[in-house]
Amino acid sequence: MNTACRSAALPAKPAATLLPLVTLAIGFVMAMLDVTIVNVALPEISRSLDAPLARLVWIVDGYTLAFAALLLLAGACADRWGAKPVYLAGLAVFVVASALCGAAPDASTLIAARLLQGLGAALFMPSSLSLLTHAYQEDGLRNRMLAAWSAIVAVAGAAGPLAGGLLIDRFGWRGVFLVNIPLGLAGLWLAQRHILPAPRRPRSLNPLSHLLGIAMLGALCFVLIQGNVYGWTSAPIAFAAAAGLGAGILLARRERRHASPILPRALFATPRFAAANGVGLLINLGAYGQLFLLSLLLQQARHLDALQTGLQLVPMLAVFSLGSLLSGRLSARWTLTAVMLGGLSAATLAALAGAAAITPNMPYPLLAALAALSNLGVSLAVPAMTATVMQIAGAVHSNGAAAALNANRQCGALIGVALMGTILHALPRWQEALPVAYAVITLSFALALALVWRYLRNGSAAQVRTGAAVR
């Protein structure tokens, strides 16, 4: 073991203590930024590459599709071959894909490169958290580093549109992808030198189940995005819908019977696990759908440039950091369920007000206040929802539960963006599209609220019993 590795394992100085956190945060921040930063670049990409709305949706959702579809497989690969090799491979793929995005001559090439970016992110995202946990062996220090990690993630997500606006203003839309190259290379070098390998936990990969899941998500994405292009009753859409449904049925049957399912069957012994994952999917559907919608609204309907759009999105997204910090304190004072119910109620009411009152020319302070209140509610609910999933899963199944929750949340983001694209395609006038879009966002938050009320309302006593049963 070299000196750098020893210092990472047993940090003695503040700089050495932070080194694993900073090293692994580079990759995570890039992946988070690429979820939000591209939204600000869409009008510039459309003009530069002559890309219609459906292609713009694919540019956003191609990344999310690959990310969501491959998360569970990537986690299994990390267990089988080690988190560090998989992390390094994913980061290398992400850097290459970012270079291809930045050099893309047309929309089709950019979409293909975004799919490759999603593959890279899926490989290194689960591994990064495993490596971070392994780097800090002492419980108190680990908890502080994980809290700092959560804060970095929240800030990265909120800073995405502003960072995108600054890069586009200075370098054009290609800059939002090319900036990943020096960051990724630095991350590779630091990780190779300063991150210790985590122990392997070999298990079966079950590739056919993963392929069926990828086929199901891919078909769903194709139907939602291309339905308006080909026609909802056209042969390609009907075939894709049938293929997606068939893949889903085969996956469910195989998971019930296979000796090594991609998710432990014990997790589904209670409907509460499925309900909590449904809450995660619906929250992301509404939140990322709203971000996509507002990014286009500010630039296409209100005629702002990328930098102005990024600046106007900052207060709407900065509340994610505030809500994440408040959520833990409120959960300690009340209950996880109470925080979820309160946060989702606020998000639902704000979205409902948007559905009733939003117009393309709504005063910016009112527009920002509605979006900020909605996002604050979401940011209060998400940590409580995550903690609930972990309680239900117990220690034995925590990795599988976390992977399932992340995959479901990415699926929600994918569906939310696709639905917003479908609405904007069907209703090209903003005056007509906005109330419908916000009605969908309201419905997603309301359904999440209903799931919490119906299945997760019984509090900690039920959680302890369920967790004990699963363990």
C-alpha cells in the first residue's frame, strides 16, 4: 500500500481528511450537473443543430434512460469486481462521452453520446458512495463526511442551471459538456492515487433480468417521446408499447422465480417498500418535469438568454439545499411520515396554484415563489422518504434498496421530462400548455401524498417491525 493510500485510510490532517470526499465528489458533481445543466442549453442546441422538440427531449432523457436502466446492473458489477475498478471505468466512459457530446455534429450523435454518458454515470455513481463509506472507518467522521456529501449534492443540483448559463454565455452550448473533460481527468488521477479499494461481495449478475428492465424502460421512453411524432396509434408506437409491456411481464415472472433476483424478494414482503419507491418516482416526475418546463418557458416564451435563465432559476432551486438541511431536524423532532406529508402537501398546493394561475407573462417574483415553494416541499420530503426506505430494508438489504430507490427516481425524472415534451408538442401555445403541464405536476405530487397517507402513515413502530422482519 502506498503512502497516499495510507493517508486516505487513516487521515491525520484536515486536508488529508477531506481528500477522499473531494476526490469522489468530482464524479458525483459532474453526474448531478449533467442532469440539470443541459436544460439551460436546450434552445441553443436546438438552434445550432436544428433539433426539434422531440430531439431535445431525447437529449435530456437519453442520459436519464441509460442512467436509470443500468444503475442496478452497475451496483451488481461493483459488488462482483470491486467498487474502485467500476468507478474508474465509469468515470473514463463519462469523460469520453462528454468529449463526444461537445464535438457532436448533429442531434443524433449528441443523443447517442448522452446515452453513453448515462452509462458512465450509472457505473460510477453507486460505486462512489461505497468508496466514500469505506474511506472513513470511524462512525462519527463517516457521518460528518456523508452530511458534507449530501450538501455537495444539493448545491451541485441547484448550481447546474447557473453554471450552464455561465458556460454557454462564454463558450457556447458545447462548453457544458467539454468542462467535464478536465474535471473528469482530475478525478481519475486523484481516485487512482488516493482512494482505497473496497471489499468485493461477489454475487450473480442475472443479466437477462437487467436486459428485460432496459428493454421495458427504453420502450416506455420511445412511446412517450415519439408518440406525437409518429402518431399514438401508429405501428412503431404500438410495437414499442407491446414490446415494453411484454418485457415488463417477463421481468416480473422471472423475478418471482429466479434464484438470484436483481432485488431481494424480502423487500416486497410489505407493500410499504413498493409504496415508498412509488413516492420517489412521483416526486422526481413532478420536480424534473417542472425544471424542464421552466427552462424552456424562460427562454422560449420570455425570451431570456441562457445566463439570464440560469440566474432566474437559482432561487427556485437553491431551496433544495435549505429543505435538505431542515428535513433531518424536522424528522428528529416529529416523524419521517409527518415531514413527508408536510413537504408533499406544500408541493401539491404550490403546483395546484401554478395550474390555476400560471401564464407565460406571470410576474417573475410570483413564478419564482410558486416554483420555490414546490421545490422546498420536495426537498423536505426526499430525505425522509429515503430514510423510510432504509428503515424498511434493514441493514442486510440496504444496498439493494438504495439502488432500487435511485433507479425509480431516475425513471420518474425520465417520465416527467417526456410528459412535458408530449404536452408542449400537442399544445404548442404556451398559454394552453402551461395549465395542463402544471396539472400533471400537481397530480404527481398528489399521488405521492396519497401513497404516504395510505401506506406509510403508521410511523416508526411499523417501520421497526418491518425492518426486523426483513433482516
